[in-house]
Amino acid sequence: MKSLKKAGLIKTQPRMLILDIFEAQEKKHLSTNDIYMALQRNKTPLSLGTIYRVVNQFEKSGLIQSHHFSPDNAVYELCAADNHDHMIDIRTGKIVEFHDEIIEKRQKEIAEEYGLDLVDHKFILYGYFN
Amino acid sequence: MKSLKKAGLIKTQPRMLILDIFEAQEKKHLSTNDIYMALQRNKTPLSLGTIYRVVNQFEKSGLIQSHHFSPDNAVYELCAADNHDHMIDIRTGKIVEFHDEIIEKRQKEIAEEYGLDLVDHKFILYGYFN
DNA sequence: CTACTTGCAAAGACTTTGCAGGACG
DNA sequence: CGTCCTGCAAAGTCTTTGCAAGTAG
């Protein structure tokens, strides 16, 4: 269980509810609307405005990370220790995570070559799963 | 000069103007607003609606490619033969392109391992340029 | 001529924000 | 109790679309 206090955020009911959603979900990548609907199902609804505010705070605090895989909307996931990349099925939207040391190592070399002080990266493979 | 006809599009004035903007620009990654303003400067203004329609047609025809580097807006660039990746300076927004064979090769291996029929990929490095 | 395109303004989707009331420490 | 948080609804972006007029072949 991630800590709100460590993240510098007061422990409030809405924030705990949203954090719970992330930790309870089998699906790891959630849009604001996914969160909204999950809260409805749990009979603990929150306003969309609050959800947007909370995920933005969580992201600034480093609790979660946002991705813009599709132009339409952002999805969020809990920050994991390993830094993994993503494969996306174009047809179904299914997301699979993977981690690859060769990629990790090579990206650092490339950044160095170009004089880039690397902060983050994004590596996404799009295609169709068999 | 890319061909509108080959792309299956009638050669109209607005479409030629927009294609010219892409080919004339030192900056390769343009937002709809960049295009809009460049056309204003050229004294050949077009409506934003038309620009959105045209870039969407161009993208479907494979003439240009869209990127969503920032959550705010999409940018477009002419499709090049080489398939390159991007580095982005977080502070300035500067974009640098690169191509790396190790990455290209490794991505194919990873896709194969996971049973993904690879269609496209995106590899972006974020950081600060020295 | 006939079909496809364009401009304009309205509509849409997603996200942010102001304000008054409510919860936290 | 003062401060930070929430709900609600309004406002903001960026993008898409309907319709009537214009252009291409």
C-alpha cells in the first residue's frame, strides 16, 4: 500500500478511495472515466472534477504515472519500481507490459551520445496479438 | 515532392498549400496551429477546420504521421523512409530525431517473443539537452 | 455537370477551475 | 478553528462536423 502521507498529501477519503481503486484493479491502466465508473460500482462515487484533481496530484507526487497511448484520453498507473514498457493491441486496446535490459541499456548510450540528460522514456509497440 | 494523386487525393489548393508548408519548414513537427500560423504568414490563410480535415486525410493516406508527444496537442510530420525515433527536451520542447539499429532489431525480437504482430512503434527519450 | 471540398460556426470530448460548503489535523 | 479539500457547474482547449457555397475534372 502506497502512502499518501509520504507523498506529501493529506489523507482524505476521496484520495484513499482512488488509491484503493488502483490497487484493487486487475486492469492496471485506468482512465479518469474508468476510475469514475469503478467508484460508482463500489457505491463510493466521486465527482469527475475531484478525480482529475486527485490524479494530477498523485502524478506530481510520483505516486502514479500518466500515459497518452491514444489521442483521446490519458490513462494512469501506479508507479512501479521496475520501469517497464508497453505493447498495445491496436484492435482490442489490450495493454501488455514488458521490461527489457537491452533496451534500457541502449537508450542510456544513445542519450549520452546526443548529450541528453535522460529523465524519462517511452517505448511502445503497436500491433496485433496472435 | 510527395504526390497528392498517389495518395488518392484530389489536388486542391488547400491541400497543396499544406503540403508545401511541411516541405518548406525547417521545423519538421508541426501542430495544426503551427500550420495555421504559417499559412497566415504566407498570406494564404485556411480555416482551422480545413487544416484538421486535411491532416487527417494525409495521415490516412500515409503522407504524414501524427505524434502525441505532449498531452496538449498532436504534431505531424512527413513520413520518411527511415523510421526514426525522437528525443525531446522537456524544458524547451526541442525535438531531435535519431535512428538506432540495435533498438530496431531488439524491438522485433521482443514483439516475436510476445506473439505481437508488430505494426508500429514509438520510442521517445525525454530529458535535458546539455 | 456531378462529386468532392471548403469556410464558418456550432457541437463534442476531455480537462480545468471558481466558488461556497465540508472535512482534516 | 484555520487550512486544505470537494462538489457542482461553468469555462477552456483542442478537435470534429453539418450545411451551404465553391472548386476540380
